[in-house]
Amino acid sequence: MIGADAIFLLTSGDFAAAGGDLDAVLEVARAGGVRRVVLLSSQGFGTRHHSPEFEDAVTRSGLEWAMLRPENFASNALQWAEMVRAQRTVAAPFGDVGLSAIDPVDIAEAAAVALRDTRHAGRIYELTRPAPMTTRQQVAAIGEALGEPVRFVEQSRAEAKTQLTRFMPEPIVDRTLDILGSPGALQRVSPDVERLLGRPARTFAEWVARNIAAFE
């Protein structure tokens, strides 16, 4: 961080599950000359589906800050890639619950704007697409891009937990499934992507088109 006056802060699921000390991280950043931080947070922090501790650490750090709150990433669909390649099937829970899966490229561009422009200090931006999309609809979009149908199989919560704990800490899996099953306010949409970038958020279909090789 030598020479940097602003940083983009992304905490991992492993860091959270291990009780990582974000106050200590921010203290190191401040000691290194950082004066502004952009935190990749989550809509789940704003709705209290997640603990507010990371956002609280940022706001009490004494640094100038902005927060980005996406919820579901379009790239989470990559967890289905092996199933789609092998069986043209996706097994997932809560197939008809709609969430707004944001393209990570939109998150990156939003972060770059917030990092460079001090006018975003003290702002919280919710990053969503203009409309929610169900898992079943996402699977159909992958099939359309492939040019052949992809079957959707509804999982039970227990089946989904077994699958997700292969690559996520169990406490994070439990919270994720709680949110997916009863998203409530997380289904709302926000105009903040367009406010930051001057254009609407990219669609899930656009994300699939760029990443279709993963599913072929």
C-alpha cells in the first residue's frame, strides 16, 4: 500500500468465518498513508441478514469511505458449470426466488468511480440490475446461449448445503441459504449502477455470453 491514498477493500468468506479483525487491517492501511477506502459490502449488511461489523469498522476507522452493496453475483453461476458441461443440468435450491445478480464487471467499474472521485465519500450504493431474475430463469438463459436446453432440478436445502460446503465455510453457507430462501428486502432493485456509471447495469445474458466457454 506504499504510495496509495485510496484502497478497495474486499473481505473473503474465510476471513469472516475466522473472525478476522478488520479494524486491524484498516489501522495498517491508515498507517501506510491511505486516506480513503471503498468497501465491497453486501445488501445483506443493510438488511441485517449479515452482521454489520465490517461496515461498522469502516465507518469508525477515521478514513473517508464509500460502500458498495451488491447481493448475488452473476459469476456465482459458475458453480453450475461442471454440471452443465457434463449433464446439461443445474441442481440448485429455491428455483423461483428472484434476486438481482449483478455482473462483477459492473462492480469493478463502480468501485473505480468511487475510488477516484471524493464526491462519493460517505455514500452507500446498492448495486442491482433493473429487475430480479430467478435461478430457473438464469438456467434458461444459459441454455439459450448454448443453443440447447439445460434442465433445472430443484434441490432441498440439505442437498444445497452439502454442495456449497465443498467451497464455502459452513456458517457462510447457512447464512446464504437463509437469504436465498427468504430474501425479503433483498429483492428490491436500485438505480445506483446507472447513477454511478451513467448506464444501466449489464444483463445476466451479457454475462453468460462473455463466459459461455465455461459451460460448453
